[in-house]
Amino acid sequence: MVLEKLRNEIDSIDDEIVKLLRKRLNISYKIGKYKTKKNMKIYDRKREIEIYNKINEKAEKNNLDERFINKIFKIIIRDSRERQK
């Protein structure tokens, strides 16, 4: 069935997204440990602006709505920052 095949593809993509998010959060945790050790601030506005600029560029190249991508990354960045604490 076509619908079942398409849903299986979605499930596979979702699995990849979850694995990549786990990987990103693990790296955020390591960054937090480094920042703490070096007495650095967790929040880095310059870095966040840099991330949003990059993802907006990628969104445009991939014909994705920037608002949609920004909503997703707002959550990802917020959780990453929490992981660093």
C-alpha cells in the first residue's frame, strides 16, 4: 500500500531526527561543562544570532519557511542552553 510505504518513510526520518537531536544535546552538555570549567557564560547571544543566520540561509536554499525553521530551532536552542546549565 502506498500510504503505508510513505508512513514508513516518515517513521524512518523521525528516527534520524531523534538520533540527531540526541547527538546535539550531548554536545551541548559537553559545551556546558567546558564553559563552566572556564567560567564562561552559558548564554552567548552572538552565537545564537550566528546559528539563526545559518539556518535561515539553509531554509531559503531548501525552500523552507524561515518562520517554521526558527520555531523549531528556538526550542532546540532553548533546550541546549538548559542542558549546558
